Amino acid sequence: MHILKLIFKNSFRHKLRTFLTILGVTVAILAFGLLRTVVSAWYAGVEASSATRLVTRNAVSLVFPLPLSYKEKIRQIEGVKGVSYGTWFGGIYIDEKNFFANYSMEPRTYLAMYPEIIIPDDQWNVFLRDRKGAAAGKKLAERFGWKIGDVITLKGTIFPGNWDFVLDAIYKGRDDTVDETAFFFHWDYLNETLKKAGRSWTDKVGWFLIEIEDPDIAAEVSLRIDKNFKNSLAETLTETEKAFQLSFISMTEAIVIAIRLVSFVIIFIIMAVVANTMAMTARERIGEYAIFKTLGFRSFHIAGLILGESLFVTMLGAVLGILLTFPAAALFGKELSQYFPIFNVERETIVLDIIAALVVAFVAALFPAWRAIHIRIADGLRRVG
Amino acid sequence: MNKKPIIVEIRNLCKTYQRGSQLIPVLQDIDLDIDEGEFLALMGPSGSGKTTLLNLVAGIDKADYGSIRIGGVEITALAETELAAWRANNVGFIFQFYNLIPVLTAFENVELPLLLTGLSKGERRTHVETALRVVNLADRMDHYPGELSGGQQQRVAIARAVVTDPTILVADEPTGDLDRDSANDVLELMERLVHELGKTIIMVTHDPRAAHKAHQIKHLDKGVLNAHPQADF
């Protein structure tokens, strides 16, 4: 007979209560895990950013363009390894609810800076030759059932009109942190069309993407670029890709904070539930703990029994919750792919789940254990019978 | 005939409980010697301090004043952790309501005190089986307390009490929850423990029949101890 066996047997003395507590912990850990995954998904773009990539945009706002002519000037700046450019297109596919990121760019230089985007060679060659060609992420193509060669029409919002593209390539991410829901096409196609229509964005870009030689010189290079265009008609603001992504997230920071708070509230609630269960359990067994003490068992044995039971029940619920988080996250990710292109349960989330469960188990056992340890044996024995 | 050594030596023992602002004296200046191998019955009306005296001797309560020496150890001077270790090695407990752990089998209940010793699993098994044989329950070792009668449960409790071969056995109303036949079985068993194994037993009881099995009966009244010699031992 071992103490572990006793902990196990004790845990199932009130089967319904134990089952409901485990269920509560499972649901709480599942909810906690999903909310933490939402937060991770929110920052997925930031996490995927490279330290060697800078983004230069109009200092006033991203909605104002920069002249394409800046490209060569930027290239000549010390520390710059490569320059590319892109323009947000913001087209709608059939209906507004079908939102996905779509933009134009110069594919050779742009994708050279994104080794994490993988396009099969044959598709890549076709895409490069085809002015009206476009590339879409695997998840996006699957979402709409697109196949190579399909003509995809986007309704322009910033650049009015119906724009037809031929899907020449479907890219995959090098790993699951890469967004596979984007759509991009040739900047030249956008520019030439705008030129024909005599529109104001001709020979202008939304941003420059810059590759630098060393991440340590990011701040210096950024300053050099912005200094170069100081007092020009279109002053620039250069920042790391991470800061650029963060600037979008900062607009929705309050939502992220709210989600984080709710996730911790859930843990607090389940802590109260488990603490209630353990308090009831310990109160019912005060007499038994007195018997253990009478027989010579020490305070740490009694605390071990209570903490062990709390740990067992909580961790059982937590393991179930963690196991359920993966299929639930996959389902969520599929349903919400237009909002969260990357919706993966991160290792950090699982670690947080485990830490939360351990904290819940420990805190829930604290008061009952303290009470059981400090009760006088004679008083405890009076509760028996 | 040689006089047996004194195993329990109590001097000037006092205990007071506080109820609100009122101090209630429970035991007053108790002096008591118990010889090794003696079977002592403590009787007295409710609230006379019998169980308190038993608890103090067993080291599960603290005296306000006085000395308790058991087997040469002054237990009033022991710290809580030392007292727990001393109890584990020197005291066997028999309670009115058996106080078995319901989720453990008879075997596992008897094994409990041995978990605190350094015995191997095999040695523990031997000890437990021996103890259960002494109480005639070797064939019920895999039964849970709920599957045993009251008398059988009390015999399991006795096996648990003797399994560590303690210096003294303390029994608080051991027959108080049993029918006449079961009570007789338990009392006979306790007599056997004294006569055959030389155990020292201190028993609190309200039952004169149980008390008459003892070598000596002591009466407590309002915390004061009076001798009540047992005839013909």
C-alpha cells in the first residue's frame, strides 16, 4: 500500500464531485489555452518578423505613398543589402466577408527576402513571366477551392475596378509560423494599369522592404534612410519589420489586454472551484487526518495527501484540457482563418497551461492543508463516528 | 514473585480547558503508575477527564503541568515532531468507532503504521499477516471496512494497534459501539494481548463488564483520580 494509491483512492471517493471538478478544470484549461492561442495568433505576424528586415513608409501615414525613385537611393545607403517594394491593394473577393491580405510587390526582390515562403520552381517561373499572375497561400487556395490557372477577380477598393489575376503559384510556409493566407501579384501590373488610367499612384509604392546586413545595425540604418529623405516631399519613417507589425497591433492592444485578463479570470475561477472541492474534502476527512497524525504521520504527510489529491484531480483535468486544445484550435483556426492566418497552439501556451494547473492545484490545497495540519488531534478525533 | 517494572509514571498532571473566558480544570494533580503488562481500566462519568488523561498518556494532547514518563521517556518534554515519531513506535490506538480508513482494505489499514518504519514491503507483509492472524482475521485481509461487521472492524483496529509492537496500547471505549457478543470477542482479544503477548493496556470505558476484565480499575471524578481495587486478580 503506498501513499500514491491512497491519493488515487481518495480522489474518487466522491465520484460525481471529482468528475465535475475534473470537467471544470478541463473546460477552464481548454478556454485558457484557446484564449492564449488567440493572443499568440494576434502576435503571429510580429513573431514571424525577421530582425534583418526593415520597412520604410511615408512618415505621415501608410496611406500616403512613396516615390519608386527612392529605391536606388535607399540601396546606396551603407548597411543596406537589398531593397524591394510593395503596395497594399485591399481588393475584395466576391464579398467583403471574404477578407484576406492582398498586395502588389516586385516578386524577385521581395520574395528573395522571404526564404520562409516556398513556391515550387515550375510555378515560380510561370508567375515571374506572367504580368497578370498572382500567388496565393495554400490555406487561402484551399479556403476558396482555387487551383493553378484559375482566374481570380478582385474588386478594387483603393484602386477601383475589377482586377483579374491568374493564379500561377500556390506557396507554402517553411514552417507553421508562416502566414499561408496572403495573396500577392506584380506591382508592375498595378502600376501599368494605373498609368493607363492616369491615376495618382503611378510610379509610387506603399512601402519599401529593406534587407540589412546585420540586425545590430537596424537602428543606424533606419536613421540613415530617414535622414536621407528629410525635408523631401515625402519624408520616410523606417522601422524594423517587427515594429512595423507591432504598430498594427497597438491599434487593437485593448482587445488583447482584455483577452489576457479574461484568460486569467478563468484560471482564478477554476482555482476557486478546485479550492472549494479541496476544502469540502479536507473538512470531511479531518477525522481521518487526525487518525493519521495519531498513528505518527507528520504534517508533511497530511499536506502531501491533500496536495497530492489536488494535484491529481487538477492535472487530470489539465491534461484532458490540453489534449482537447489541439483539435479545438484546429477547428477555430479553420473557421477564423481570415482573422487569424496563423492559429497554432504554441509550446509556450502548453507550458502556461501546466503552470496554471500547478498553481491552481497548489493554491487550492493550501488552506485545507494548513487547516488539517493545525487541527488538534483530540479535536479531529471528535469528528469521527 | 518479582514486581514488574513501571512502564507509565504520571506525576502532578494537570490539564485545563478554556471555554470562552472561563478556565475549566479537567485533570487535577494526577499521580499514576502503571506496571508493564498491566491492563488498567479508567472509569468515571462523562466529562470526568478519562479521555483527556488517555490522550495525554498517548501523546496526542499536551498537559499544562506535570510529568508523564513512558518507558523512561518524558513525553511532556518532546516537541511535536518528536512526539509523532514516539507515538508511531510506542503507542497503539484502539478507538470506539474503529477509525479505519474506508478506502483501504483490512491489510492496508493494518499496514499504515508500518509505512513510517524502514521495513521492506515483504517485512511489512509478514508483520501485517501476523497481526491479522492474532485477531483471527487473516482470511479477511482484502476486505474493506464497509464489508466487515463492527466487531471485525474493531479487531482490524486492534491488529493495526499491535502491528508495530508498541510499548502501550490505549483504548477509548473499545466496546462502546459493539453488541454484546462482539464486545466479548474484543475484550477476550485484549485479555489475550495482555496475557500472551505481555502488552500494557490502558482502557477508558463506561461498561462495568469491560472494566472487570482489567487488572485494575481507576475512577476519575471531576478530574481527580481515585483507586478502585479490582477484586481477585
